[in-house]
Amino acid sequence: MLTQAQVRSIQDLVQHPGPVLSLYLSTNPAQEENAGRAYLARAKEQMKALGVPKEIFDKVLARLEEDRPQARTRVIFAGENLLEVYDLQVDLPLSDGIEARWGQPYLTPLLYALDEHKRRAVVLVDQEKWRLFEVVLGEIEELEGAFRAVNPEEWRDLGEGATAAGGRSAGPGAPGHVGRASGGSGKDHFSERMGEWTERFYKEMAHHLAEVMKSRGIEQLVLMGPDPDTKNFAAHLPENFPKPYILPSAPHSRVSAGEILKIVERELPPLERERELKLLEQIRENGVSGVDQVVGLLQEGRIHLLVAPWKLEGRVFCCPSGRVGTTREAAQAYCPGERVEEVALKEALPRLAQTYAARIEFVRGQAEERLLREFGGLAGLLRW
């Protein structure tokens, strides 16, 4: 699983002066194009076409031959005194199974993967035990002991009390806190006690969850469990908490981590696409769009969220200082008399975003189509 330290190392590569080989290679054994380790031939051919120096060529090839990828995608950054290798358990949209650059580090495909497969916390809400999983880039790990196991005797006593009072079996999410039960003061008193207990329980769990997510750099939260329980817990999360995704309950509380991952990968993408469409509506009301305007405002430090399509086309012109213009004339206005270099926008964008402290969000599907058609291919939300 990709660690926080590795993510920081990837982000730091943006400022590496180069030259660096950036190699993205499909190594998924389930794909016909990779039969017989055909990815080796693709890597050789691409490195030769790019004119990669022999020392780096040999270093990369040796790593591919000696350390067989056990993943769907292998990413390599190689240069003088540099060799970083990342194996990803996700497929990237690579043309002909490979994408490579020689020069400044090319991070867009990897940043796309990190955006599409964000580090997520998945909380399985159950009346016997709450379980917490960390999911990133197609891998999952259960954080054992992250939540205390609730004493089964406590559940039994509370459940028997709820049944005696005419309610459903109690536990986190019991609806006693929503309103007072009818049918006498005893039932009212029990309902009130249950409401207070549930309130304390949720607040305690939310506080602990927030600490875990902060310490592990987790950006998104997914809740799985019975409908009232997950929604009631979501209502007790801190105001500054990211809005959680709520997925259908797992088949049983002892479900394996692998089964949890399958549910998340099946259920989450449509919800992500829906969120991206809502983001575009927010930009339509309060944001900016169009490559010229966005690139200009980005370099004024005014954009905090940059929204880009995966199929980002277009060229820009870069000054030696790093300033970028959408035309050669615009770039030369930033650096009169200096040589400007024409590069693909998708290569320049990560460096620009990091320089001006903006976060990039890549969109796909219907949101990508609308971004290209209605927003000029690039959009952003302003700091002010």
C-alpha cells in the first residue's frame, strides 16, 4: 500500500530539475497485451525512441527484469542518482499500455490515479463491533483495534431493555435519540437514556475517527451499515469533516477486507461521478473557466482548486523561471528576451499547481465531457 511518505516523495518530484525518465507501464497479467512479459519490449522500444542515456536505460531494464511487477501498473522515475518504483493495483488509461517522457518529471497520470483512488477510510458499522479499513489505489488494510469492540453483554442488556420497552434491539444507531417513545413514563425514560447513551457513543467514535484520519492523511470517509445507523452517525460528525459516502450494508459483520474492497470499487465510482457534476455546477456559479483565464489566475495565486479532464489537450509555453503563457507572446511577456519552451498542458499543470498551492481534481465520464464542452477544458474555484 502506498504510504504517506511515498505520496510526499511523488509530490516533491514536481520540482526535480530533470532530466528524468517518467515511465508508466501496464503490467496487468490479466490483459492479453502483457502476455509473455510483452511490457519489457514496449519499455525498451519507448526508451530508445526517447533517446534515454544508456546508463539509465540499463538501470530501468534491469529493475524490470529482476523485479517482476506484481501489480496492474508499474511507474518508474529514473535519472542520475534517482530510481523510484511504484507498483499500483489499478489500471491507468495508457495508450498502447505505455506512456513515457524524458525531461522534467511527468506526474499527471500518477496524480490522476491518486485523485481517482483517494486514500479513504471505510467504517463498517455493526451492533457488535465497528471495523475500520484504509483503502488506497486498489489496496485495502484493516486497522485492527482502531475501534473498541463493544461489550456483547452491554448490547444484550440494552437490547433486552429496548425490547421490554417496546422498541427495537438497541445499539449504536438505535432511534431512541430521534424522539420520545409513546406508551408511558417508563418507556419515555428508557428512550431518553438510550438517546443520551447513543449521543455520547457517536461523539466518542467521531472524535476517534477524526484523529485516525488526520494521522494517516485520509481524505475521504465511507460508511457501510444499516441505513438508520450510518445516517445517524454521519449526523454526529464534526462540521469540518468531509461529507461521507454511505454505501449499502455489508452482507455480515465478519466480511473479509477483500469483499469490502469489491463493494467500495463497485458502488463508489457512480457516486464520485455525481459529486463531480455537482462540483461543475458550483464552478458555474462561483468559479472560473477556460484555459487562458484559469492559467492566468492560477499564477496570481487566486485558484485553490483546479479541475481538469483526464484527456487534457493543448499546448502552453514555459519560461525558464517556470511562468507559463497560453501563447508564445504571453510567455515572452513574462520573460522578455529569454527562450520559451512549448510543452503539453498536461505536463505543465502539476508543477503550476504545486507552485501556487492549488489542488488538482481530475474528472471523467459525463463531468469530463461537460468540462471540455461547456467550460473550455479547464476550470477552478477561487480563493477570493
